Amino acid sequence: MLKVIANMGTLMAEEQALCRGTVAPAFELFRAAQAVTEGGARDIFEEEWMQPLFEVLNEEMDAVMRDRNTRSPATGRWLKTLRSVLVEEIKNLRSVEIKLMQTLPKMTRAAQEACLGNAFEDQLELVKEHGQRLDEAAELIGISAKGRACTVIEGFVSGIREVIVENPPGNARDFSLVSAALKVEDYKIVCYGCARTFAQILGLNEAAALLEASYQDEALLHAKLEYLGEFVRPDDGEYLQ
């Protein structure tokens, strides 16, 4: 993947000159690579369903580097593969939202600070709305958003469960809940950002707009949780020794 990104960087100036008001395929490849490497998204490279995309990316970029033919047949295959990646990302996000619907009520009950509990309640409403948007985006693309289990969110939920079970009620638990919620938001921001960019590249503008709306919501929620975390203070006896 690093080879692909390096090749894209070499071609970037040339492709911008060739665009003449449009975005050439090789430049689109560069934008897609940027999207999946932002915000610590490299973990997504390890997902098995991403590997076919990278194989076609390498093929496409090798062809472009050989003859600078930005309209090569490999571009069409790459776009077809990118569509399958977008489908899997939407299914992945739908799985995340479903799991959070089950988990956030527990986080709300476990929070000592009322403002934090209220934030989790607000987050739950967003999760429901985002789930509906994913269903709408999937319908626009002509697929079902369901059918895939996200192993990443399973890990996050397991960690949240440990926080609740292993810490007595108090601000120390609240600190841990804020931390866990921010980790989930980091992951969702990356996933929604990638899905939005992939939809834009494929020309699925209505679906991209829905994904962009959820991406913006997640970014705002992340900022809100960071802000609330600054007001959580340890109780007596909770300071580190």
C-alpha cells in the first residue's frame, strides 16, 4: 500500500494538469488513499475484505506508471472493486450502530455525572438516526446494510463492559467511560469519512451526502465528549498514589 501511495504522489501534479476541470482516475486513487490513511485508519488495511482493493490498486498504478494511461481498463475494475469496499463499509457501520444501540443504555446507567449520562442518551439518539441513514444510503445503492458483524466494535464493547464491571460508581469510572466513548468515535469518524469519500468517487452523491451528515455528527460528538471529560474530577481517594 505504501508503494501505491508513493506512486500516486509522483503522478499527482501531472494528473491535476490533465484534469481540465474534472478529476482524473489516478488522482481519485490518490484521494482514496489519503482518506483511508487519515486519522489512524491504517488498522483498516488489515481487514480481509480490503485486500482485493489493494491488489487492483497495485495493478492500476503499475499500468499508469508504465504508460501514464489514466483511462486504462484497470480503472473500471478498480471502481467495481471500490464499490464492493463501500458496500462492506456500510454493512460494517450498520453493525457498529446496532451494537451501540445495545451498549449505550448501559453506559448511561453506569455514568455518575448527570451531564455524561445525558451525553450518552443524546449519542443513542444519533446512533438510531445514523442507522436509518445507513439504511437509506444502502437503498440508494441497491443493497442491504445488514449482514456483516464488526469485530472492531466487539472489542470496544468488551472493553466498556470491563470498565463498568471492574470500577465502582464514581468519577474514575466516568473517566474510563469517556475514554471508551472517544475511542469508538475515533473509529466511526474514520469509517464514515472513508465511506463518504468512496461514495463521492463512485458518483453516488445522494448516498455520499447521507454519509457526510453522519460524519459531521460524529465529529461534533467527539468534541462534546472531550469537553465533558474536562469537567470530570476524581473523587477523594481516587487520585493515583
